[in-house]
Amino acid sequence: MQSFTLKTFIKAAVLCTSLGLSATQVLAHHPIQAKFDEASEMALSGIVTHVDWKNPHVHVFVNVTDGKTVTNWAVELESPLLLTGSGWNESSVKPGDKIDVKGIRARDGSRQVWSENFAVAGKTVFALKDTRPAKPAQAAAAPRGADGKVILGSADGFWGYPSSYALIEDGVNVPMDRYGQLTELSDASKVAPMQPWALALYQHRQERDLQNDPMFINCKPPGGPRQYQSDLGIKFVEDKVNQRIFVLVGSGNRNYRIIYMDGRDQVGSVTGDDDNPLYYGRAVGKWEGDTLVVNTKGFNEDFWMSNGGLPHTSSLVLNERFTRSDMNTLKYEVAIDDPGAYTRAWTASWTMQWVPDQEVPIHFCQDNRP
Amino acid sequence: MKSIIIKTGLIAAALCLSLSSSAQEGHPLKGSWIGEWKGNAAKGDFVLMVLDWDGSKITGVVNPGTDNMAITEATLNPADWTVHIEAGGYELDGTIKELELPARSIVGTWKGEGKNGALEIVRQ
């Protein structure tokens, strides 16, 4: 009897876990290529029944008639942020409109299509524009405060549109898309000096089209360098009275990271404490000339530190350098030291662009729709 | 009586933990694992393991509910995700299944004290 009860409980526990995960995955927001098959192009025409204008992706529902059969399809589009930036709004397409859609079909065979543009009466709507702000031919010098220090952030803009969406060792040129998906899986070992288990895990994630990215599936924060890899960007808020710099993260449920500038010791710990948020680690900073230098440790292992899924362990230590080289350019340099996952320390760098006259965009994960 | 109390506690822990497996995106073995080594008359079917990764080796304990057995040898082959663990005279061999999930499992076999059987443990 005891053995039977024991087995039953264990099976129940395993079942609970499995069901919980399955439900999470069904509801999750996957990267595009994980949910839709780029090789499965299709076209459909029909009547709009509903427009769901919400983050993270807009959905337009369409009744498609085939003979006497009417089926309802979901056309998934980019986020309201990107569509609004391209000049569209919730009323651009209305129920009753007849639309022609070209896109790619869902991998699971369900009636879902990913589309980047479609037409109403032959006129294209929802086409995406590049919302990256134009860089002035000659950038102004970086602004400075009364104390002569470079101002990293100000109220009238944010840093976004990174020059690279990928975390790759400096000097290595490996093509990948904006989600960190490698063009060639065989390039995986070039990306960074990974230990064998880390390389195999990275390849496994790549082979699965990044389907299990915890930032998409479980709304985990984009900790580590990843917070600087999104068009939605970040914003620095310098609190000189309390000697802290806050990094407001546009891409991750409006998370924030605290950089302590008061000279406190680095005591980051994976067990965390009041000033050691585990997803962003315990960050202590100082100025070296015009460069903000930040040392961070005490990360947990519950997130991906990069687009594309480079693994890390709780041994991770980041040394970051932020330099506003001119009004429009922020240079980000990071030294990654994680003997738990990598064979040696390595560096990566890219730039971010100043987006003037805008607040950090509101972009909540699907489970946290406003 | 003490053994029953310990086992009951472990079962309760397993049930509570299994309601939401904690994420683990680093080394795939790191964490707590609960399941069965079936047919282990000496220790009972139920087994709990706590595994860690220090950057160069896998460490931890195997706990069947009566005592902790320190792991003396453990390897992970990332080519096929096979695992080999030695503790307290026992040898456990298995393969990580559903590697991408927090509640991944290790399925394989155990042998020790002249016996052997099936092993199945799930990460909590």
C-alpha cells in the first residue's frame, strides 16, 4: 500500500509539472520563426471579423470562404509599437473590410498566419517601416551636466536600436537574425569560447528555433547584456543625490536595474539580498573619465543573457563600459567572465542609438497585457 | 516510524515543488531531482538527488530518504546528454530527456548492492 501511494504521488507530481509546462507553452509568445514556418508561404482573402490591437502582437481575425465553408483565420502582425511607428493604428483595418493576406503559416498547421503586410482593396496596409530614427550627418557633442560629467540619459529620449542584436565575441563575424538565430548552425562554436556542455546546449536551443526562450515563454527579464540588444531599448536615470543610476528596460515588462555609485563593496551573491536583484545581479559602478564602468555579479541562472540563448552560470561576472561618444551614440562594451560556462573570459561590444523625444516604449509580455 | 516520517516529508516536498519547476537555463544537471529507482529493496523506490556544477565537475548527493550519499563520480556527455553518477556504492546511468524544459528528466538504470533496476527522476 505504501509503495502504491508513493508511486501514485510521484506520478501525480510529474503529471502536474508536465501539464503546467504544456499550458505555459501553448499560451506563450514565441519568436516568429519558432511559431511560423518561413518555407510555408500562403495567401488568403477574406472578411475581417475582429482586430486585437495589443502587445506583444496584433491579431486580425478573418473569415475565409471556400465554397460553402467559412473558416476563421488569425493573422498575426508585429507589435502595436512597430505598427504605430509605421503610421498604422487600431482603425486602419476594421471589421467588414475585405483583405488579401500574404504570409507564412503556423508550424502546427493551425489556422494562423504571420504577415508583415496585407492589402485592402488592393492598397497595402500594415507594411512596416524602419522606425530607426535617422542619424544626423554630424552629431552634436555628448551633453554634459554642471559638474562636467557626460549625461547618459535625459528625459527627452532613450537608447535603442542596437548595432548588433547578437552577443558575439569581438572580432568574430557570424550571421544571425534579430532574435539571435544563427544562419548556419555550424557557426555555433565560433560565437563564444563555450565549454562543451554550453556549446551543446546552445546548439540545442538553436536547433529548436529558440522556442523555449524564457523571455518569450515565461516573461523572464532580459538580464545581462541582453537588455542592450533590443530596439525597445533602455533609459538611464541618474540619481546623484542617492548615488544610483537606474536602467529602465524597455523590452522586459518595464524592469529596472540599479547601479550603485556610492562606492559600496561588490558582494554579489546568487542567493540575493535587498540590493541584489537576481536577474540583473548586483551592480557597482564608477566613472572613468567619460565612461561609466560597472561590475556586476550575483546573477541567477533563470534567464538567457543574450538573444539566441548563450548559456551562463551563477559564476558570471560582467564588467561593462558605457561611453556616450556623441549626442546620438552610446558605446557598450562588455567583458564576460564565467568559468562555469566558458573556457576563458571574452569581450563583445556594439553601439546603441539615441531616440529623441520619446519615452521608453511600453511593451509588456503577453501574460502581462495592460 | 522515523523512516515513514522522512519519506512522507519527501513526498510532500516533491508534490509542492512539482507544482512549479524552477527555471534552470545554466548547466542542465544543476538542481533538485526527485523520482524512483525502481526495485531498490535496500533503500526503497523513492530517491532524491541534489546536483551542482562548479565549473569543472558535477557534485552533490543522492538521498533515498534515509541518508545522504555523497556523489563520488559524475559525468555528463553533451554529445548525447548521457549521465553517469556514482554514490554510496551505487551507479546510475541515464539520458536527459526534454533538455529544454525546467522539468527535464533523467531516464535510465541503477545498480548497486547486487541489484539493478530502472531509474526515472524529474528536475524540480
